[in-house]
Amino acid sequence: MVNVNSGMIEVRWHGRGGQGAKSASAILAEVMFEGGRHVQAFPEYGAERQGAPIRAYNRVSNKPIRRRCGVQNPNVVVVVDPTLASSANPTEGCGDDAVYLVNTPENTADVRTKLGLPDSATVMAVDATRITLEELGQNRPNAPLLGALSRIFSDVSVDDFVDHFSKKMKSLSAKTLEANKRAIMRGRDEAVEV
Amino acid sequence: MGSAEAVLFEDKRLRREMTSGNMAFAEAMRQINPDVVAAYPITPSTEIPMKFAEFVANGLVDTEYITVESEHSAITACVGASVSGARVMTASSANGVALMHEIFPIAAAFRAPIVFGLVNRSLGAPVNINCDHSDSMPERDSGWIQIYCEDAQEVYDTALLSIRLAEHKDVLTPIFVCQDGFITSHCYEPVEFLSDEAVKEFVGLREAVYPLLDVDNPVSYGSFVTSEYYFEIKRNQIEGMNNAIRVDGEISGDLARLTGREYPPLDCYRTDDADYVAVIMSSATGVVKDVADELRARGIKAGCIRVRMFRPFPSKEISAALSGKKGVAVLDRSASPGGVSPLAAEVKSALYMSCRDGFVPVFEFIYGLGGRDLFPDDVKAVFEKLRAGNCGCGASYIGLRDKMGGGD
Amino acid sequence: MGGVNVRELTGRNNPLAEGHRMCPGCGAPTALRQAFMGIDDPVVVVGATGCLEVSTTVYPYSSWRVPFMHVAFENAGAAVSGVAAAHKAMGRRGLFRDGIKFVAFGGDGGTYDIGLQSLSGALERGHDFTYICYNNQGYMNTGAQRSGATPRSASSTTSPAGRLIPGKLQRAKNLTEIAAAHDIPYVAQTTLHDPSDLIKKVRRAVETPGPAFVNILVPCALFWKIDPADQVKICRLAADSRFWPIYEVANGERRISYTPKKPVPVEDFLRAQGRYSHLFTDEANRRDLIDQAQADVDAEWEKLTGNAKPQS
Amino acid sequence: MSCAPCWQDILPGTITLGASSRSVETGLWRSVRPILDAGKCVSCLRCWVQCPDSSIQTCDGGTVQGIDMFFCKGCGICAAVCPVGAISIRPESDFLEETGPSGGVNPVKVGELVGQC
């Protein structure tokens, strides 16, 4: 769907403070970095506290990234929290060919209408919250969303994310690590294009 | 190449890791292992004293870490330690920097080679935690060297380089290592770190002159001085600043041999044959370079100069780089209400020296106050104004909501 | 002089050397001279802006036989913190001599008022240093303005005795007790008439590991409007009237070092100084303020002796 | 001042050298002069310990030798604290015929004057 070899990819994350959008963008950057690419990950900063809507960004490129301004026209938009849909304005600045990944229990075209997405846009839905509740016993939608992203980034495999978790999350117990791996895999498998 | 150098070459690319501007500066501090750090937290530089406290708590450094009760005491303790002969580092931002203001000229006059991570943030009111240069610019005449970094890699390299520059016997001047708050300090990106051994070897040990702690050869610092001596003392101090560009060149060369990265006082991008040049500092440079490439593709000869060293200001270099240009735009991230904004004032006065070779129109733009972004379209508009030559005589404001449509 | 053999001290060089430019008969250099008589180890001195700092460092001369640093007015506590920390850190690298003692001094301006935050921070952090306040109860370096240490009714250039207002209206803050409230190992208060007491207290302060604070009442002939030669007499009056209790707080325990057998009225102490002359021009008129001064002294003494034991 | 150093010769960091003020003749400030009557002096050292200007000269063993007129500012404390009246105060005008040393000189090296006493 998107391929870094065809130019710089810009990602925008819509989440809530404390929910992990910032860490998710950081993990995506790390995985891309490990794949030998030039990356940036940066959130928006303000006085917001836990729960407030926040945005985070990524840039991924095969060439050195010079610009450090905010992302205006993302190629990929990730909606981390389904309840944000209305307020977050996820289509802001997006081209018609933008790709959306939405954490939502719905897997029908309703998602498009709810978010007001154009027909030309590719939209993937995954119930990341349910997956992590089942696998980790808590609402940490990052792992499934990253797994699903492996289907959006045609040049990154789900194993890259799994390997990264195994490497970086050494502090986690084997049990939690396995649960996270399953959550990543399920995100990849259960994401549906709507 | 000496054998020591050979060793450095082998392990120099030991680590390439994801990090941020703050973490890169903190990591440099760990590797430099200063004798004393005194710091007080303030956004957005807080991560630096936090991370360093972790190093101390885990025994990764030998540093005496003084958790002072204010920024004023932080810089004061740094001066006391530095005058004692210690290698000293600290960090701060915005109002913290302003609270330290009184002590900066004292540190410079004491020739206390403190290396200071200044994470640029707007100076209230109103309160705003994001980036502009209104905190460091008021300190430009405090007698400190000011280096403005573009990204986390440069922050790391500059921290290492600054230790040797500040402590060099011909310089003996404290240094602000400036980076843009959040944009650089909190952006997560790859940085190449030297090995601990390589850093240890590169920075060496401080050889203090007249250390306060030499009880067998006692000297007094901070005298009361009448007009009979004051002038000579200040002129003597200024000489250290005057030597900084030369010494920086030498030390940058040493660092470049280890890293392959060059840091001249000016970063000139496609300026040689350029008709129109934008002059800027710090993190917003990349956008200007991108736009310059875009315009070049359309046959417009655009170029970009990033001023890395603001104090001492490389006047000769910039006047040489800009003479003969059809138009120059200076983009300042701080204003000087009632006067010419800081960078524009320096560029204009530098060009005055070469005005006999032909007048170069210089236009003043103010952007990014309180962290407002500078986008490619903003920069394109600047170059359009330059080409049209209608930038007005006063400052134009970029990205400002304005009933009159902005500018003048 | 009980407990201290001054004769033994005469052979030694004092860290405060001759040739300083303090006024004739100023109590400040005497206080520091006597203080240093109690210190045997090598010492590094940090001074806050003030008369003593200025007058001992008039370029290109210095009256400091030992290393000395002055940074600014409000930060002697932070400055000495940095020096002590540097000594620790570089000591670990085998640099410089062991056993250096660190002494910071300030007048009441640099200590009670503008420098209080910096001092409090340094005391709380527990650096190993001794802070000496030479307290002449006003801003002398700038010309006899009132400070937080200026006593009630004293006339100063910013609390002048006028037809409407009879000098300073507020009591002096009790900085010795503020320092003690930091629970530091040693706090003491003394003055100049009994050098052996001053020398002993500073020696104890310096030898006690951790922070120590010594508050020394020091007459300023110009501000107090006294004959310089009467300095020692005035200090004795301050102690005998209990206007300035001589005591120490060692590890939280208060000990009165000197209890006057028969306390003299504070009026005698006030009458001896020109800064209180407006209380005596028309006694009947300002009797109330003299009584107020006595009441202030009695209340303070009551509070102090309430939680202090007489010296055993 | 011709003997004052040029900027190139100034020591860095605003520093001055330890005890250099020992070459400053503060005795020039004096309008009255303390006179020691060695016959009466019992060397109790009250004057020595209370002198703000360290001008009471003693020898090893702590016997008062005299008063250093190069530094003494004539405050009179020594006379006031003397228990046996061994020190009297006289106006400087009585000593006009005497010419003391005058002016200060810069010490030439670190610590030069530190040891002197």
C-alpha cells in the first residue's frame, strides 16, 4: 500500500495522552531505523495531560530527512482511539490516496462514513483494544496496530515488529512478551480493509 | 595516522542509536564524565538533569551532582566549581536562563569554561513551552560562546567539541550549546555515538589555570575594580572570544577525523552561484534547504546559509558568502522590539564591511515565535518576496494571522 | 581568655591579611580575624557582596592570604556549594590537598535577606562548610539602609526617624533560629567582646562535618553612630542586656553560652548608640518604644531559655 | 597610571594574588596615633585580638613588640581595651616631621607576600 522506496512516508497518529500513541510512533521509527532507513518520531507538545487528544508523527525515508517541521500531508493516518474519530479530524491535510488504520470494533464501511473518509482512501480497521484486552488483559492497542501497519508498509514484515519487541522488551516476563507477540500477529491477521 | 587515532577509527562507529536532542546531550555528559554538574529542572531541558541523575544513581559517572534550589544557584555553583578547577556542565531553558542572567557575565569574566546545554524556549509572558530563541538571544552579549545546533547528532558532536573549545588556553570561555526546544530536544531520531574510550581520549583532562583550590598558591576571584583597571580586564577577556573561531576550526578538524562530520561556523548550501539566499539558524534549516532544491529544479538560483556559531559571529565568512547576491532574507526566531532582530542585525553589519563591492539587499523576517512551525510554503513565499524585491524596510512576520495580510 | 590560648595563636598568619580598606574600627574584619584564629586547616573563603568583600579585594590587591572567591550578592551559599563539590570530585582524582575547610561569609544583607534562599538550599543539601554572618544590622555597603536584621526603632537611611515614623517599625527576623530549623549539626550566635567564645564556636563549626552557621553581631561605627574605640564595650552591652543572646545549637540541643548575672536594661545598649538617639531626645515621649525594646528582648530570651539548658 | 599593566599583561579571570594588599599603606588614613608604653604593657593581647587591622606586632611567644604604623588606621580600639593604660592616643600632627613609607607596589608572583608576617 505504501512503499518507502517510492519516496518519504509521513505518518500521523491520533491518540490520547498516556495511551501510547507517542510510544507507538517511536517503535515504528525504531523498526524502520533497524531496517536501515532514515526516521523521525515526534509528538505535539502542549499543556495537555492524561486523556487529552494528542498527535504524534513519523517520517520515514531512504534519504536523509532534513525538514523538522510538523507533518502537514500525511500518507498514513493511525487512529489509536475509536472514541476520537469525530473530534480528531483525521483527514486534515490528507491526499485522496491516504491510507488510514483505525482501532475500532466495527469492520464495515460505516468506519469510512464516521470518519468522513473519501472513497479513494484505503481504510483498514482492527479491534486492537479487544485484542490487547484478551491477550494482555489491558487496553494497550499499540501492538496490534503495529502488526496491522506491517500490512500497510509493503516493505516491512510483521517479523520485524516481533523481533523488535523481543529485542527491546527484554525486561518483560516471557509470558507478557509472548502475549505481545500474539497481539502483534493478531493485529496483522485481524485487520480488515473496509 | 597515529596509533591512538587508528584505535579511534576502529571503534568510532560503535553505536548508532535512536535518541533525542536532550538524550544525546545527556549521553555526551555521561561520556565526558564532568567533575561537577549543578542543575535545576525546567521544560524542555528537564530530561537532561533527569537522565544525568540516573547516571549518578547507577554509578555510571564520578560526578558531584548538586541538586540546587534554583537556576540562579545552579549557575552560581557551576561558577564556583569551574573556578576551583573542575570540569563543569549544566543545562536550562527560557525563564531558567533568564534567572541566571546576572551570573553569565561573571562566569565569562572568571574565564570559567562551563559547557551549557541550552534548550531554546520562548521567554514568557505569556507562558509558552515551545521553541524560539528569545531566551538565548538576550545573553548574546554576556561573553559566552553561542553555538546553535540543527539536529540531535550535532548536539552530541558539539557537546564533545565544546569541552575542548571552552577549556582551550587561548579561549577559556563558557559555551552555550543551543538546540531547539521539542523540535530537536524531543524528536526521536538516529544518532551516531563515539565509544566511551574515544570520547575520553578526545576530551582529555582539564588543565585549569589559577584554580581556586590551589591553597599553596592562593588567588582571589571577583575583585572590586576601579575604572583604572576594569577596561584592560574586559579587553583581556574579549581576546578569548576573538580566538574562538580559529580554535574551533582546529578542534572541529580533530572531531571530523573521528566522525567524518564537519562543522564550520557557517553551513553554506548551494550559495556559490545563488542569486537569492535565506539565512537561518537551528532546526528550521532543513525546510529551507528542501525549498532551495525545489526552486533550483524550477531554475531559480536559491541557496541557504545556516549560522551555526552566533558568538563569536563569523562576520568575514558571511560577508564573503553573501557579497554580490541579488537578495538575502534573514529568518530570525526572535524579535528585538524596536530594533533589528538579532541575526538580521549581525548579517547587515557584516555586509556593511563589503558594501563598496556592491549593495546587497537584506530583508528581515521573523518566524516561529512560541514554536510556530516554518513550513515549505512559508519559505517559498519568502523567496518569492526576495525575487519581487518587495519585502519592505521593516520586519516581515511569517505565518502570522494579520488583517493586512502579513508583513511590514 | 578561658579555653583558648590566644598567645599560641599570635605566631600564625591570619587568612585575612593586613592592608584591607575597611573603616577604622570596623567590627567586620575583627570578627573574621577572630573566626579564622579557630581554624588550623587550610581554608578556602567565599564572600557575598558587601563591605568586607569589597574592601578586602580592591584590584589589583587582595587581603586574602588564602584562596578567595566573590561571585555576587545573593549566592554565597550556592557558590561555596560548588567549590566544596569540586574539591570532593577532584579529590577523588587525587587533585589538591585533603582536609581543606570551606568558609562562606556575608553581611546581614547577603545572609538575612537577598541571600537567604541560596543559604537555605546549601544548608538543606548538607555540604561541608561553615557560613559566617557578620551582622551589623543594616546595608552598610550602600549606606546604612534598613535590613531584615535591623532592630525595631533603629533609624536607618530607608527607615529614618521622622516626625511621623520613629525609625524601623518591625522587629529583626531571627535568622539564627531559621538556620537551626534546617536541623543542621551546628548553629551559633556570638559577638566580639569575648574572643575566646567566638574562636571556640567557629572552631567547633568548622570541625563539625556538614553545614554550620555562625551569626556574629558586629558594630558598624558609622551606622550605629558610636565611637569606633567603643566597639568592644557596645558588644558587651549587647550580651549583658540579652539584646544579643550568646548561645549555640549543637545537634538540636540549645546551650546558652553566657547568662548575665544581673542583666543590664536594654536602654543602656540603646542609649549608647546614635541610631537610637531619637528615642531619648524627649524621653517621656518615646518611653513606649524603649519599653517595647525591653519587651522584645525579654520575649526572645524567654523563648530561647524556654527550650535551652544553661551550659554545664 | 604608567606602571599599571596593559590588557595583554592582565592575569585571566579577574584574579589578584594572595595577600597582595600587604603592600597597601593604610596607615596613611590615620589622623590619630596609638603610642605603646612598653614599660606598662603586660602583653595580655587584648589589643592584638581586637585590632581590626592586624597592626599589633608580636614576637613568637606572644609578647607585644609594638604597633605597625604602615597599616594602623588609628581607630583607638587598642587603647580602649588595654587594661593597664599602656596605650595612649595622640594626634598625627605631633608627628609631622616623620615620613613613613608611601604608596603600594604590585607583587610580582603568586604567593610572594603570603608567607611574610
